[in-house]
Amino acid sequence: MKKIYCITLSMLLFSIALYSQEKSEKKAVEEPPYILSLEELMDISVVTASNKDEQLSKAPATIIVVTNEEIQERGYLELYDVLNDLPGFDLSRAFGDDDHYAYVRGYRKTTSDQMLLMIDGIIMNHLYNNNMNAYAQYPLSNIKQIEVVYGPASAIYGPNAFSGVINMITKKDGESDVRISVGQNNTNIIDMHLSKKTEDLLINFTGRLYQSDGPDFSGRTSMMEEELFTDPYLWGAFSQTNFTGNKSPTASNFIHPTISFKGLTVGNIGFFHESGLGSEFAGGTTLNAGTWQFKENTTYAKYETGNDNLTSKTLIKYRRSDIPGSSTFLWRWLSQDVDSFTLNPGEQYVVNGSDTVTNTTGNSQDYTTDVNYQYADYWQANNASYSLFQDFAYTPNDKVTINFGLKYERRVLNRDYVINTNEVAHTYVFAAEDIDRNNPLNPAVTGSFPFPARPDDATIDQHNHNTLVDRGAYLQTRWEIMSNLTFFGGLRFDHNSVWKEVYSPRIGLVYQPIPGLVTKAFWGTAFLEPSARILYGGWQGSLSNDNLVPEKMRTFEVSGSYTKGNFSGGLNAFYNTAPDAIGQGAGKVPINLGERRMTGAELSGKLLIRNYSSFLSRLRADLYVSYIKSEEDLTGDGSFVETGNMAPVKVRFILTSYLMDNLVVSFQNRYISEIKTVSTNPLGTIDAHFVSDVNIQYKNLLTDGLSFGVKIYNWMNVDYFHPGYRAGDAGEQGVNHALFNTSWYSSRLPQPERTIMFNIGYNF
């Protein structure tokens, strides 16, 4: 009933807004200057599609822009919140070392991401595994707008702009902002953006401190029961450490200082992020309180100059992208029936050096022994890069613009993970008929665990590192054939010292037959390079192959949008094919042998009513409906099957109202249809769910710029799940059989129950 009530309420408000549109258009009330109209919102300036300023309606791509105003209205605290409300994204979240996986438009990857994540055009994807690492470390208070470009963008950006680009554009207006958020699960967030601007000088400092105990998933599935993380028979000496128990804390810090003077900007982006393993791994196999860490540091200088005809943008950067040697993985493995023997009445058997098992019955008894192994691993990967990007935009007249640029990058990448391991083995005796191992006959061993030494965090050595050199060049032409018809054509060439060369062409048309109506059509290609992790960094059970070549993407997309008055609607459809997809060959070695194909459509609608009444000063509704059919043939035999782990139908509906100008109430509603899992997941399906968040914020409380708000995630307290990562093959066999579990990945990932966050902010 709650689900039906919430859907009905949201649609009722949407209908009232539609009914009120004509009335609101007749009102002749002066509009607040800080609120954009829909026409203005749909035609703001963006930079990501072509790596230059252009109007959103004329950009050669499908783009969604999330403004700072929307971030504040909806109470977004981290980038995941933003992606969760956008079409085209299937998110699977474990709150662990891989905080979440983002599958875009039906393309599922498990060893790297398929989009570029950038801050002001500076790529943040991890050098080793190519993950966006779009976790809780990034503050949003300093963001002017987030530009999400859908579809292949390699013609401009080269490697890994495979399914699109996410570019976080920071504020450069001299305004400062301080925000504090506190809430359940001992979550505390401090965001600070300090800015000083004069005519020629701009100084910015942005920082974030984030700490949380993480959601409590104990008992939410049979493989997340607390006893699976504490049982001394499973964990032996680990049970005496602070790593036992079902817990997954997170801690992050982020700093981004910049100084800009007459076109020159010098800055540094650095963060440290640490988290437990969340619900990614099945209980009884892995202790999720082990901590995984990322450490990033990018020092850069940008220089922009030019005139009306020619502009130049130069970027030089040095980057370290590490997994520190204090990253831990704590796990266990069981070898069954290692030894079998018979004891006569009164006979004894000595195990583990001192434990004694005695046959106290009056008959001979058969026994068996299992050996339970516990492991403590420290993992490390250190990587560095040196980069130069030079971009130009040449405008010989008002009809033609030519973008072109060069890239040089030298990457020093970890080959194999450095893994320091210690192992402890304990033997347990059971009666032969005790098949389920319910009654061990000797006590659990609970002494101290001998942790190994940690690897050196700073070392980049020639023995275990490969040097890769990337060179790239691109050219894109924009030609306004007529006042309402624009042609785009581009070609990029990339050469890598390992995977050699790739060409990325792209062409498109933007046509505006009447005012307000924009149609676009594109054909293009992109490529996703195999990350260093999958080229080199394999281990038993997750192998690597240094002969892999980039995965390719070919796409054809058409779209149309119409904006008039208070309403805007759009529809886009795409067909993507991906040859050279990476699958598993003999012995589970990854090879390029497969193909993927994705067909989809996305419907969008926006409604904005301003100054409707003295009570309701603004009402906005955003609707996204998407459909995707994703198939893959990763065996190379020509048989396509449903990809799995992605919902065919997704609906996002956001309703935001301003009451009496200063009180903002925003509902973010999401319906995700039933998900068919990957074939290795014994559950088969993940149930459909409808989840709603609400943010309530009062602006200009007591004084201008001071705001107070409360964000309630999952306010209806829905019990829902995401599909498990990778194979998701652990099943839910229950506590009694967890001892024998030989699968790593949880089959389904519980999502947080109702969670409340309070925040206070001051803009000055």
C-alpha cells in the first residue's frame, strides 16, 4: 500500500502541475533572478561534449546537466546520489572496497569502469584498475554543475570514454560555502569551499572529511548473519582481533586547492579513501571489516589563452594513483576430509599439537578431519603518470569551428599486485556421520594471529612495473550548414606502446526545424583499453592476460527534444555493438573473444512552474523512463544471452517544490523492474522495487545564506536488494552450510533501510 500511495501522490502532484501550467503562464509576476527558466536550463553552456564552450542544445551528444541548485534542492551528499537519479545507469552497491558498480546503457564491466570521471576536465579514473572510484570522497558543495555525456566520446577524449563522460565543473565565482552533515550509522561529513576572487586572481580551497560506520546489514541475508563474521571455528585467531564482526566503516579526506591568475591555474587534487568490504563478499569466507584503501594525488597546471578566432588550452599534470600497502584482505578456506581414522573406546587422537580427542563411547567410532586455513593479506599497487594535453579551437567565421589537439602520456604501472601473506591452519575433528560439521570435537584455536609485514607504500621499481606511452591526436569540425542545421565530424588517432593503435571516428547532425525543437543523430566509435589490473595484476581465481587488446564500441543514436514555456520533453534511442568484448577463455584466462549488443530508449520530461502563488512559489518535476535490452556472447560461439544484472525498465521521478520561497521539499522516486541475474548467480532474479527519498531544506534561516535540512533516504523503509558483484555465486545456503562455502561473491546486496541525515550550511 505504501508503494501505491507514494506513486499515486507523486503522479497526482505532477498532474496538478500540468493542469496549472496554462494558468501560471498568464501570471505577470517578476521572477526571482537566481532561478533559470526551462528554456535557459535546456540551453546553458556546457564544455564536455566538444572540450569547448557551446550551448547544450547545439552540443553533439546526449547530455544531462545537474546544476548546483539541483544538488542542493535534492540533498545530494555524494556522487552516487546523483547517478542514482539519472537514466541509463544500473547501479549495484555493496558499500565496500568497490563502493558501487555503474553499468551504463546495458554494458556490464566488472574489472574497470566504462566512463571517464573528470574534475574540470582532469581525468580521475584510477591508473591501475580504471575505476572511477566515484565514492564518498568527492564533495559536491563546490560544484557549479555536473555534465553527463552519454555515448562514445573517444573521438575527443581517446581511451575509456567508452560509454560517456562525467565532468564535475567547479565553482569559480568567488563564493564560499561550509556544510556539516550528521546522521545515522555515525556518519559525519564536513565540506568546505573557500574562495577569494579579484579582477585577475582567483584562489579556491575545497576540502571534505567523511566518516561513517556504514549501514548495518547484519542478518539482512542468510550470508550476512553476524555469527558468520565472529565464529571462532571459522576465524580462529582472527576472533581475537578487531576485524571480526559484520562491520564496514568508511573514512575519506579530500583537498583541492587552486590558484588562478590571468589564464594560468595551478592546483592539486588529493584524497585518501578507506573502507571495509561491505556486503560484497559472502560471510564465512571473508571478513568485511578488512580495509581497502585508495590514495590519489594529482598536481597540475593549466593555461588558457586566445582571441575571437583561436583559443588554446594547455594542461600538464603529474599523478600518483596508489593502493597503499596497508590495504587488507582477510579470508579463510576449508579443506574437507583431509584425514580419516577410527578410534576404539578410550583411544585418543592429538590434533594441532596439543588438543586431544577421546572416544568416550563404548564402541569404535569413525572420525574425519578438516583443515581450516585463515589468511591475512596486505595488498599494494603504486602507479604514476606524466601527461601533456594541448587543445585548440579555431573559428575562422561564424559558421565553422575546428577543434584539434594532441596528447602525450607516460604511465608507470604496477605489474603484479605486491601481496604479503601469512597463513594459519587449524585442524578440526568431527564424527564421520556429522556431515554438516555441527559439532567439532576439539576446541577452536583463538591465539594471536601473526600478521605479515606491510609492503613499502612508496616504491615504484622497474622490476614490477611496466612503462606505457600513449600518444593521441584528434580533429573535430563543426559546420553550420544552415541557421538550423549543423554538421559535426571528427576523427581521433591513439597509439599505445602495448595495445598499439586505434582510430575513433564520429559524425553527427543537429537540426532545429522550429523554435524549441532540437533533433540530433550520431554515429560514432569508442574504445576501452584493458586496465593494468586485467593486463598484469591477476591472481588465482581472477587471472590476467597481457595480450589483451581494447574493447570497441560502435553506436548509432537519434534523439529529439521539445521545450516550450514550462514544459520540456525528449526521446532518444540508441543501438550499440561492442566487438572484441573480453570474456573468459580456457582456464578462465581473460581474452578478446566476445561481442555485446545493446538496444535502448530513454524518455524524459520536465515541468517548471514559477511564481504560481504566494504559498507555492516554484514547482519542478523531472521524469526519466528508460528501457534497455542487453545481450552478450562472451564465448565466441555466436549464441547471445541476456547480459544479466541490469533492469530492463527503470523510472526516475523527481518532484521539487518551493513553499513560501525558502522551504524546499524534494522527492526522488525510483522504480527498478525485476532484474535477471548473471547465469552464475543461483538466485536467478532480484525483485523489483520502488524506493523514495525526501529532502526538506529551509534556506536563509535567520540570515541570508544559512540553510538547514534533513535528508531521509528510503523514507518508506523498503527492504530491497541489488544484484551481487561479478559471479554473484555464493547463493544463500544459510549459516549451517557457510563453513563449506567456496564462492566469494554475495548473490544479492542488501540496501540501507530508512536513513536520516541532518545538515547545516552557510554560503557567503
